[in-house]
Amino acid sequence: MAEAAIKASDSLWQAIRSEAERAAAADPVFGKAVARAVLAHDDLAAALADLIGQRLGGATGSARFTSYSRDAFHDEPDLVELASQDLQAIARRDPAIADLLPPLLHYKGYIALQAWRVSNWLWHRGHRDAALLFQNEASNLLQVSIHPAAQIGSAVYLDHATGIVIGANVVIGDDVTILQNVSIGRRGELPARSPRIGRGVFIGGGATILGDIAIGEFAKIGADTVVTSDIPAGCTAVGNPARLTNCPEPASAA
């Protein structure tokens, strides 16, 4: 997958650079920021590492976050492919944009997710203090807290993102969309008893999902819904406690 990942991210990077060049030409003032963030770099990995460093640096400085991110992207190029898929997912799902450059530069949910991917890489290589530092700074500066031990798939979109909390051992599948102020985590003392979110799930703002439960593929969780039991695939859950609506019709017997 690594070779294909490099080719896919290279193609995406050329599209981003083209957008950046047009933006810089249209607005010379904004163009200076675009030049530093995009045009000064050779590839998406370098730009992402720098963006993560700038956003998480805060009082502790950006250099260490940039360095860790560069190490992660160099060691595991598939992380860059995942970043590419996440960015393209935003362009597909957000009706407010049509380009790749705005979410790359301005969507804190996107940078928070890529910072989490680095923290997860650190966690699984035994650098747990560094991984938790990433989580802490993302929480402080981006208001997104994702435990490094969580599992998150590809093409995931954290929309608005403020207040998202995802606990250890939570599993989130591909093509999931999560809005602001969502909490997903364990209900009891055992971290392994955490939610499993299936592919294509949409989670509305303010929703809470707790416990050893499964959210089926393409389910929808309404705003402010509290979920503590399984949600079947394709169903919509609303209310507190959650109740099911709009479930697919069962297949008729032959």
C-alpha cells in the first residue's frame, strides 16, 4: 500500500499547490501565509508536519511536534494516504467548500485528526508520554481530545470539531462524520468496553455514545442523542434515551 499511498498523496499535493498558487496570486497578503504553509514545502507530509507543529506548538514550541510528525510520516507513509483521504472526505461532504486548500489550512478538526494519527503512531511504538502530549495539546489548543489508543479509520470528517472527546479503545470505522461536542467512550471501568462505530455513520452535534456497544454501518445519531445500547445498521437514533426511527425494512422471505 505504501507505494500507492505515495502516488495518491503526490497527486493530491499537486492539486493543493495549484489552488495555493491561484490563491496567492489573487490575494498577495493572504499569499504570504499560503507560501509559508504550502508553497514552501515539497510534499503533503512536510506541509502537514509543519501545520501540526504550528497548531500544537503553543507555549511549548512547534519544533518537537513538527519533528515527531515528520518521523511518523517518514516511517509510515500510509499515514499520509490517510490524511489525503480525510481531506478529500471534507471536500465531498461539506457543502460550504469546493476546494482542498481551505480545510487543509483552516479546519481545526482536520489538523486535530492528523495530530491524533501521529499520536497513535507514537503510542504503538512505546512513546506514550509523547503521544499523550499530543492529546493534551490538541485538547488545550484545538478543543479536540482523542486518546492515542483509539482506532480510527479512513475518510473521517470532524466537522466544526470543538468539544469532541473520543476515549481509549473506541473504534471508529471508515467514512464517519462527527460533529461538535460529541463524546464517545466507555461506560464502566474497563477501557475495552468502549463503543464501536461502523462505516459511514453520521453523529450529530452534542451526541453521547457510551459503553460496550456497536453502532451499525450507515446509522445516524441525532443531535444531543444519548446512546447506551446497540444501534442497528441504517437506523436513525434520536432522543435521551435513544429511540430508533427510519430503520430499513427487513428483507422479505423468499
